Amino acid sequence: MLNEPDGWLPTLRTRLAAESAAGRFSGAVLVARNDTVLFAEAHGMADRTREIPNQLSTRFRLGSINKVFTAVAVCQLIQAGAVDPHEPFGTYLPDFPNRDLAAGATVHHLLVHRAGTGNIFGPEYESRREELRTVDDYVRLFGHRDAEFEPGSRHGYSNFGYVVLGALIEHVTGQSYHDYVDEHIHAAAGMSRSGSAPEAEVGDLAIGYTDEVEGSDVNTGLLSYRGSPAGNGYSTVEDLWRFANALTGHRLLDARHTRLVTTGQDEDGWAGRCVAYGCWEWTAYGLHSFGASGGFPGVSTNVTVHPGDGYVIVVLANMDPDIALYVSNFIHRRLPVTT
């Protein structure tokens, strides 16, 4: 049994209030066990200028948590027999600009960040940011680049790799990436306030506040036109809890293919974490967990699932990283558990 079996809720409530009052936390936190919400609070402002407070229903940008939805979508196609993860991704994207990369990197390599496909953020992105409106736009801009390393030879976290997976989903299904995820993941999990619609079309979306942008305290000038298969969609703490329950309850994938998302497929990773398909798996404080995080100027997010005791921790913040991870770890260390 961990520390504070009876006192973790007051401890968390006091700590969040203090961090919020000091300007170190702004966002929403939800802790649930199986189908029961144990703790849910929102702090800080979604819009400081208009004095709109964060609420549990506030939509927050997700950063890289969107990669989990992309991975689940690909695993649905694997489960259906439409995609073989060990085939070169060019099997499904025959017109991909870099034919050598498409022939040498497998779908599995993309999913575990071993394809050498690199990042998307940099001068090219900055100069063309407002023009990148579809998945194909990203592929046309970045798909000609050489691989950063021999596919499969090492781990290299890749935002572009997940954009390529989004293109694969479109080619195999005949749907846009966003329509497929909305139908087969968001709707299937009951996530009615989640999506990747263009920024201008999304209401009650928390403004991201940052110290990382020169001359501004908001991240508006850095944001993409809409969410992509790699990140920057939006959700709420309640919707992400529903997603975690749908995933672990095998409502999105059968048990075998759920394990691809929740179990490490690769020993490489950060701080002892193993790379699964879209998620990370790790053991910390003696507890086995899986989950995902997102980070961007003005965006800090974390979802952690402790399957042994049925806990789900969701922290979404409209502040710089890594405040969501710090809050999640604070909670994780104090949960009363039986394993």
C-alpha cells in the first residue's frame, strides 16, 4: 500500500489550489477508478483577457496525445487485415515522394519511431504553416527528405512519421484522417467534445499561455491550421477518461490488438519507458502503467493508466510543459493501490 491511502484527495486539492494561486498551474485534472470519478477540478483561466475560467468541459489542445488516436486507427486496420505492420509503408502509399524510404521503413517502424522520418517543426514549417491544411500537404512538403538514419536501426521520435501514418489511413480507408478518427474513435468512445477541426471553428478552447514565444504570452502564432495525425487536436479530461475506458474495455480494439497500443514494442525510449504503438509503457513507484503526454508552447498534457487497479489520471493544461506530467506524477505517487 502506498502512502496516504485515505488522505490523497485533500492533499491533491490543497496542492492544486496552491499551484494555481501561484500561477504555476492552469488546467483541468480528473482521476477515476474504473467507472467512478474520484477527483475532478479545473483551475486557472481559459482566457485571461475575457476572464473565462477553465472548466471540466473546457477543450484543451492535446499535443502528441493525438498520436494515440492515430495508432489505434492503424491497429483497427491491422485487426481488420487491411494493413500488415511488417510491410513497408510504401505498400499502402505507392506515391510517397521518397520511394527508398517508403520501401525500407515498415508500418511498425513508423509506429515505434524507428523509421528515421524526422520532425516537422523548423524553418520549412514556419514559412508554410498556414498552407498546411491537409495530411497530403504535409507529405508533399516533407516527404522528399532523406531518412535521418537507416530505418529500424535506432529510435528517433518522429512527428512526421505519425503524419505518414495518417496518410496511410486515408489511402487504405478512402476517408479523410479526421473523418475516420471522428467516426471510429471519438464517436465509438463517446468523446463528443474531441476533434481536430480548424482553430477558427472550435468554441470554448483554452488559449495556450507560454513563456517560450518572444513578444507574446500566447501560442496563437505557432499553431497549425488544424490538428494533425501527430498532434494539436483537442479534447477534455472527461473525454480522455472515456477514451481510456473504451481502450482498456476493448471497445476500440480486441484484446490482442489493444496490447499493441498498451504494451512496449521497443526497448528504446525515454527515462526507462518502452515504446508501444502511440503510447509508452513503464514502471514507476513500483506501479505498472501506460499512457501518453503532449507538449508544445502553451500546451502540457498527460494521460496515465494504471491497469492493475483501474486508475486513470488525466491532466490537461494551457501552460508550457511539463506541468501536466508533474501533476500526474504527484497523483501517481499517492494513489492507494493493491499491487
